[in-house]
Amino acid sequence: MMFWVRMILIGAFSATSLSLMLFQGIEIYHSFLDFFNHRQS
């Protein structure tokens, strides 16, 4: 029983950290696009 609880906790934690990293990556990507677009014009 404890094994499953631990697996679920680790899975949820890794899922949330992955989504946070993905979200930050998208934010950084958009800021890079804005930066280059403003520099060209």
C-alpha cells in the first residue's frame, strides 16, 4: 500500500514540476520573440 501512495505522490510532484518548467519555457520563448521583433523594427 505504501508503495502505491509513494508512486502517486512522486508522479504528481513530477507532473507539476514539468508543467511549471514548460510554462516558464513558453514565457521565456515569448519574451525572446518580443525582444527580437522590437530590435528589428
